[in-house]
Amino acid sequence: MKLRGFLLIIFLIGCYAGAEAQGAPPNSAPPQTGNPPASQQLTPPSTGDTPTDPESFKKVVDIVPVIFTVTDKHGKFISDLQQRQLKILDNNKPPREVIKFEAQTDLPLRVGLLIDASNSIRDRFLFEQQAASEFLHQVIRSKADEAFVLAFDEIAETAQESTNDLDKLTKGIRSIRPGGGTALWDAVYYACRDKLLKQQNKGPVRKVIVLVSDGDDNQSRVLRQEAIEMAQRAEVIIYTISTNLSNIQDTGDHNLKMLAEATGGQAFTPFKLQDLASDFNSIQGELRSQYYIAYKPTDLLPNGQFRPIQIVAEDKKLKVRAKKGYYARTE
């Protein structure tokens, strides 16, 4: 009898422990509240680092959206092309189905203004501030568009949250002080993932980053390609303005050009402040004169591999500028 009683006690203890395990998994952490600082939010991407839940990301990526610009040989924007006048290849194959094609000339803008505040640009920092302010006042429409200001050296810090108030944006730019190393790729990655990708919008918008920098990087934890991939996931077009005033293209300018071209943007190298007006007019004209296409790719496999995109106009005199490709989802 004593043995049976002992075994019964052991059985009951085991059942109680099993119920406890189902109710509260071991080592479960309490939910976090509030937003951690930018330096804590900015973690290097991993294989499973998706900005939204897997099913949501799957639905987005299986229909590929592409924004692109078409110009003639003089750089004039072409805004009246038909879909039949374009050839589209995804991973070297035509799309299985085109869901939507349209010219988009007046979408609201959501702009991230990224300003290099590292020691490497200290002697050109006034130029950067002037360039950034000039851009905002020429491009941002107070009733339709919004922008945020992000400064970066070793870490990315928000100088002004997203707003349509030009005075607040200008004050944010003026509050930035240079100093420290340069984490350019971290800043781009963070702005795309934590700002533009998570931004809630009531309707279609054009998401843009304007990066004012010399293009150097010596502190980032993410790689250039990882920053580009995050921009492509967030459907962000990046325009870069170089602060290299030497008239000689260097490694930094090459970095900026790769970043812009991979996302369908453009790299500008104004060698003096007076050159900025025409560059900003070019950006503004381009943002108001673009095309949007959404399609289902052929033979899309969930293997996480890069799939190149090519869009070519039948008229060989026309130039099409779009992002270079995207990464397929993984299971």
C-alpha cells in the first residue's frame, strides 16, 4: 500500500508539471514595451530576418512590384509609354502574368533624408546642411508629402521624425553636429527597415531616401549588399548626393553609385552648392514621372536567391532605370 501511494504521488506531480509546461513555456521573456534606441534596434540581418510576418512577406514577394523611370537620350522624362512598348524579364524569363501597369505622376512622397555626420565630412558639413535644406524646400509639398531627418556617424539618430512641417525639418537638420566614425550601411538599413517599411500610409506613396554623404564607411555591422537588399524589400528608391568636392571620383562615390543604381535611383556629384538646384529639379521631376508595374514571376522558387530584373524599351533611344532585382522568399 505504501508503494502504491508513493507511485500515485509521483504520477500526480508529473501531471501537474506537464500542465505548467503547457501554460507557460520555459525561459519565456516578458513582452517588451516602448521603442529601444536606434543603436539597439539596428541589428545585422539574419536568414530569417523578415520585417513582417512570414505569410505577409510571402504574399508581397510572390507579386513583384517595380517602380521605374524612362528617359530619352537628352534625359527628358517619357511619361506616355504603353506596356506593350516595354520588354520585362525576371530571372531572364517574361512574367507569368502582369497584374498592374500604370504611369504614376503625382503620388505623395515619404522621404528619408539621411545626413552623414561623421568626422570624414567635417570640413564639408555646412555644404551638407545647405544641400539637405535646399532639397526639402524644393521637393516637399506640405499638404501631400512627409519627410524625416536621420543623422549618422557610428550610430543612426533621428533628428526629426516624419512630418510635413518644413520648419521642424530644417531645425532638425541644423541640430546635427558632426563627429565620430561612419556607419553608412547601418543607417541605410535602419532607415529602410524601421522607418519606411513600417510606416503606415492610407494609400499608395512613393518611398524615397536622399542620402547626403561622401560614401565612406568604417563602422557598419551590416554589409553594403545587406543594406541594398533591405532597401529593395522596403521598395525604397535611393538618390545620393556626394559631398566629395575634389572633382575626382573615389571609392565613396562608387559606393553611392552602386546604392542608387541597385534601387532604381540616381547618384549626383555636385561639385559646388550652385549645382544642387538642377540636381534637385531632376529628382523632383523623376519622382513625379515614373511607372509602376506589378507582376507574377515565372518559376519562382522559395530559395532565397537573387532574381535579376530587366526592363527594356522597344525604342532603343530610350533608357529605363529600375532596381536591379530582388530576393525570393524562403520557406
